[in-house]
Amino acid sequence: MKKEKRQHLHYPKLIHILYRAALTAVLLAGTGILLLSALQPDLAKASSGTRMLCHHDMEYICGSIWEAYQEEQRQKEASEERALDQWRLVLVNPWNSLEEDYEVKRTGVENGQYVDERIAEALNAMLKAAREDGIGIRVISGYRSYKRQMMLYENKVRRLKRQGYTQEEAEAEAATVVAVPGTSEHMTGLAVDLASEDNTALEEEQENTLSYQWLLKHCMEYGFIVRYPEGKEAVTGIIYEPWHFRYVGRTHAEIIMKNGWCLEEYLERYPDGIFAE
């Protein structure tokens, strides 16, 4: 016996048909005789003084509804994409902290460090590109747990107290150099400390290395920014750190770096970010 072929409706076409059906229902309920006159020409002749809805009217109305539906779908998809994009723009600073149990799915990168698994590919690609240009860059630090950050912060406070600072002074000063636990970007897994292979000290002198000059020019191509630029200390709450790079995604990174902004300034202008990747 010959099998009968099934016809499959393309999804957008099906939606279009449903919208036409819905429109017909609305017109039937709301305009009565006008719709009947469009569907029944004989009735239209009998109804003097009544303008008949022609085929072009129906096409125009249906087309307008379909365009509105498509625009609504585009906006919905963009909104969903922005929501998915928000992890790149998470703001962590002295005024915006993370919970102690903040979770990050990590993966290993160079030098025994770990980062958020979603940025590993971009980071590795950036380091590889630098080497191909004859520039050696070392990953000094990546993800840090709350506990690890607590230890680093308390150690800094103790060292400052030995230099003559009071407890309160030491805590305030330490916070400008070592983030208070919960306020460190390293806890997100989106930040890395990068240094020249010839000079791995995390000091301002990093800005004079070929590694930093290469990163300053190319980091945005891989979705990274200089997180704590010089002159932005009052905005970020952190000292100038030419070794600290933060992943935000390429589109965001290009806007931030080309304008010389820090992340706080970007988010002040674009609270929800700009639709990216």
C-alpha cells in the first residue's frame, strides 16, 4: 500500500496562519457586517453605504500584525540574550560584594591557575597570540576563594600594623591594595593577574613591560579590560593595577577600552550593558 505523504508546516508560517485566524476572529467579533461584506460580495451589494474590506486591506492588516509579532520576538530574544550576558558584567568592588558561598565552575589554565570555565578559551587564545608576537605573558593569579582572600587581607593588615598603623587604619589601607573578602574580582573567576615572564612582580613597573604594552593594545580583542586604570582609583576603590585584567566579553571590552573607562563608568552609562555576543 502506498504511504501517504505528510505535509509539515514551517513554524513561522504556522504562526502566520494562526495570526491570520486570530485576526479574522477579532474582526468577526468587532466589525460584524464589514467582515461579512469582505467575505461575501453579494452581501456587500445589498448593504449600501457600507465600505467593503477588500483583499488588500486584509493583507495590510495581517502584514502589520506579523511585523509587530516579529519585532516583539526580536526584542524578547535580545532581552534573553542580555540576561544571559549579565555574568560577564557582574560588578564586584568595595561597595558590591559577593556572598561567601559564591560558586564558580572552574577550569585549569597556565601556571596551575584556575578561571571561570567560560573565559578559559579566550584567555588561552590571548596568551597564544602574544607568544606568536614574541611576547611572553605569565598568569600569576586567577580564581581565589573567599577563604584565600581572607588570608591575604588579614596578612596585609598585620604587616601594616607592624609598620605603626592602628587596626582601623590598617584595615582601610589594606583594602586599597588587597580586596576585602567578598569584594575581590578574583572570586568571580573572571579576573586574572598577568605579568611579563621577565618580570613577574605585581607592581606599577609592569606598565613599562612589553607584555603590558601588548595587552593594553590587544586585550579587548579577546574580551578583557584593564580593570583598575590609572586615575580611576576614586571610582573603583582600588589602586592602579596594570597587571589586573578582567573578562567582560569582546563587545563590552572594546567600548570600555576605547573610551578609557573603568567597569563602573561603563555600567553607570549602560546599567544593563549593551547587547553582546
